Amino acid sequence: MSSRSRILVVDDNVDAADSLAMILTLDGHQVRCAYAPRDAITLARSFRPDVALVDIGLPEMDGYQLAGLLRSAPDTSRIRLLALTGYGRQQPQGHDPARDARFDGYLVKPPDLPALQQALARSIA
């Protein structure tokens, strides 16, 4: 990916978040990590990321709820949101919680680098 972006990684698994942040940093992006939903909201407001990679299985509130809060606040509503989960895509027919939460894309953990780069390119374009 040629353009440098500001990316927020939200994951309660510190090792997973930090590893993903390291890969994205090596790819030329400016990256910050939040390990809890409330911290993600605060960091999103101050860091002003272009994209947030949001784990679905978070404590306190899940990634869908976090996405809803980010989408409803004027200062974070334009962040491109990519759902990141180890749950896979097995959802009941006709129901897609990631789409309902207005995520812009969906990646299964751990995302391979080409899939991650493509998702970011689509989100930032």
C-alpha cells in the first residue's frame, strides 16, 4: 500500500494488537492500539484515525456496540471501520451484524497481509 494512513487497532489481546500494529507500522502506517473499548473511543477522538480495525470479541461491550458508538459521534463518525474477528463469518442467513453495525469491511483473524492490505486500500480510497 503506497499511502500512509492513521490506523487504530482495537483488540483486548495485547499480543495480537501489538503484532498487527508492528506489521502495519512496517508497511508505512501510523498506528495506535487500544486494548479496551472505552480507551478506543478516547483514542479515536484524539488520534483521529483514517481506519479502525476493531475486534468483535471485546470485554465490556463487543465490537458491534463500539462501532455503533463511533458511528454515532460526530467526531468519529467518518472513521472507516473494519471488523476483525476469530469467529469467522458463520451468521444466520439474512443477518450480518458487521453490516448492521455499519462496518466497512470484515477480516477473519489472523488476517493475511495481502487481504489486510486490500481491505485497507478499499477503506482508504
